[in-house]
Amino acid sequence: MRRKYSIAPLGLLLAATAGAATCPAALTEIAGRVAQLRGVPPPFNPPCRLIKPGELRAELDRKLRRDLPTAPELYIEALARTGFIDGDPSNIYKTLLTFYSAQVLGFYEPEADEMVVVDTPAAERIEGAFVWAHELAHAAQEHRFHLPSRLIAIKGDSDEQRAASAVAEGEAMLVMFLLNAATAGDEQLSAAESAVAQQARTLSTPPGLPPYFVDDLVFPYRTGFAAALRAYRKGGWPEVDRLLAHPPASSAALLHPDRRFASVDIPAGELPPPPEGWEEVLTDNTGEWGLAFLLGRAMPADRADAAAAAWDGDLLRLIRSRAHPDTWALAWRIRCPSAEARASLEATMQRVVPGLLAHLAPPAAPSITWVAAGRTLELRAGWPPSRPSPS
Ligand SMILES: [Zn+2]
């Protein structure tokens, strides 16, 4: 399932802020260089909106309520019900806001085409140039490709959104790197790629925050930077522009750049509708990234990654009983490239998924049925039997 857009981990994107009532000088100075590097037509000077550090939390809360497929508290509960995270959803949301607030000192907001700048005394530090180059690159993505606003508009396909977000973050990191590097030969680019991968691996999880959110935050930077670099090496900025104009449709396409994907989404109509007395919580997908994360909760990460590489499409529907809102049910359809790949993934999932879904409908573990046909696997957990309609 999905992530919010454009919040950079501090280790990957250093801090800077403003002291003046206008844009920080470091931001204004670098805007012209971003425009020139990325061919943004003038004028390119997004206005700045200064906010107090104490207002950042509310700002991020508003952003998450806009961007997530459902209310954040319910979304986090969905992650807990389906085994992605452990813990009390309402506490986790508070911890998550604290975590994000600590990472963010400014961001580009596509809705108003403005830079939101946290006004702290640490203004105009030298690292400012890094932050603003990155955030201005997002502004340039909006001016040239409407990518940030397209990202917000992708609803109900978290995996596609994750892939597009990765491309946006990867290009912004490339811009940031190239504008701040004295030289940018192949060696420097490779070193930057290794440094980002290393920082991504070592970003620590704060107490009380499930690892899911850190992995979710880091994926677009690590994978996206690698994708942007691949394109840049292959054909320079024109190739990077193609990536921004047509981002990969899935995390799998980013993880396996040489593999061909049919890119046919599973239609929502292939999943059963909520039966009478039940309501939909959400219909969405996990993508290969999400499937690998989930399986990795119950088995070693390398084996989970290998099993999830059989992903060639998925869609899940979560519902809950209107009379007993603590009773949830899941229908999840996963497509693989071949029947053999499906059989192998099915064997793995049958082993670990029952344990992962233990909290779907407490107090009892849900009953799970598995239906396999060719390369498609469908599981239903706690799903109420459909009653024949009275005739
Ligand atoms: Zn960013």
C-alpha cells in the first residue's frame, strides 16, 4: 500500500530553513540554476510560504489526509489488520507525524505551486542549497510534466503511485547532486548511488514506529535515484525527461528494469463486492514492493524478495462488518507471470499468510480459502459466504 509524496528522510536530504519573510536567499539563488539545468521556461520563482515549526505537524496531517486513499487512522488500521505493522493505530499515527515532522524543513506544494518553508533559526545553512535544489526540482517537474499533481491524482493504485513517486524523488536527487557536485563523472555518480543506498539501509526506525513506514519512506529515494541515474547515463536529460513524462507503472518495473510487464491492471470488478451488511474499507494494491515487505515479516528478507518477484499484478479489497466494525475480511487477487510461478508463490503464501492475518477479525484467526487458476491466485480471509438472493 502507499506512501505520501515528497517528504525526504533527513539523512538523504539535509536540513535548511529560512529566517526572512521572503524565500531564503539560498533558495532564490539556486532557482535560476535549477531552471537552467532542467530547461524550465522563465519565470521560475515559486513563492514561499513560511510556517512556524509548531505548524508543520498540522500541515503534514492535512497533506496525509489529502493524499492517502482513506483517513490516516483507518489506513493505519488496515495495515495492522493485514499484517504489515503491529501496534495501536491511533498511537502510530501520532508517532508517524512526529517522525515526518523531524524529517521535513521545507517542501514543494503543487496545489498552490509554492514552497512551504519551515521558519527556524537554522536559516541559510550551507546545506540549504541541497534541500532547495531538491524541492525546486519538484517544482520544475510540475511546471514541465505536472508530475507532482499527477501523483496526488493517482488514487486506488498505490503501487503505480509509488513508482511515479520514486521517479520524481530520483530525478530531484539527481538535480540536487549535479548542482552541488564540483564534477559529475561516472565515478562520482556511482559513488552517489552507493551513498544513497547505504544511507537508506542505515536510516534507523524511531521507537514506536513500525519499520513499514521507514521502508516506505526510503524506497522512492533509493530505487528512484537508481532509475534516474540509469536514464541519465543512457541518454542524458532527454532520457530522464522521458522517465518523468512516462513513469514506470509499478514498483516491480522499477525493481526489474530489464523485465517486460504486461502492465494490465486487475479490474476492481474481478473482486467480490462487499456483501450485504458489510462496507468497503479500501480497494488497492500492494505491488511487488508491498508483497515483499509483507512476506518479509514472516521469513528472511532475501527469500521474501525472491518470492514476491513472482508478482505480475494484484488487487485487494478490505471490508468490515457494519454491525461489528472489529470484524474485517479480505479478498486478494494476485497475478503471476506463469502457472508455475503462481504455484510457487501460493506455497509460500499458504505457509506465512495465516499468521500475518491473525489480527484481521479478532479474537479468532480468520478462515482462509485459496483459489488458484492458471497464473492467478485469489485468497479470501474471513470473507462471508454469499447468500443466494431470494427469488
Ligand atoms: Zn522530494
